[in-house]
Amino acid sequence: MFLGGLTARAMKLVSNIRPLGSDVQETYPARIADALGLGNHHYKSKTIGAAAIVEFLPSVVQNKLQSPIESWHDVDAILALIGCLRYSQGIHQEIGIEAEGCIII
């Protein structure tokens, strides 16, 4: 899917969720991977498979996984969850201009 299609889907999702009173934040899994030092462990490289990266994720996440990691899409979903956890714990970073929207790392 092209970036424009992903953006449109995200905007529609936000427009459906915010009226329900939920907070919506944007995160960027690749930057979460950088923050966790996963680049040093071959994040999204062909050197190792996606399942091997699990051992480098925080233990709180490792201990909760109920299914094996099958793809880098799975890893990105977990990294987005880690971004949510960091946000809820107040240990996140915000990148961007607030008026335009920030990305939670």
C-alpha cells in the first residue's frame, strides 16, 4: 500500500476513535527500534529472521507473547506497542512540531 493510502486509513481511524474519548498518538516502529538499540541486533536485516529479534526486546514484552513472531510486520506491531507503553509510563520522547503532530518514540 502506498503511503497516501496508509495516511488516509490512519486519518479515518483517528476520526472514528477520538469521538469515543480515546487518546490517539502516532508512533514510528523503526525509531522505537533505534531507541532500543535493535539496529545493533540486525533489525529488519536479512542476516537474521524476525523471530530472532525477540530476545532483544524488553522482557516485559517477551514474557507476554502468546504466538511466535513470523514476520517483520509482527515485530513492528510489537514495537508500536512498546511505544504505547513508553507513552503511558511517561518515558517517551516526542519528535515533531506539536501544531502539526508529534511522533511518540
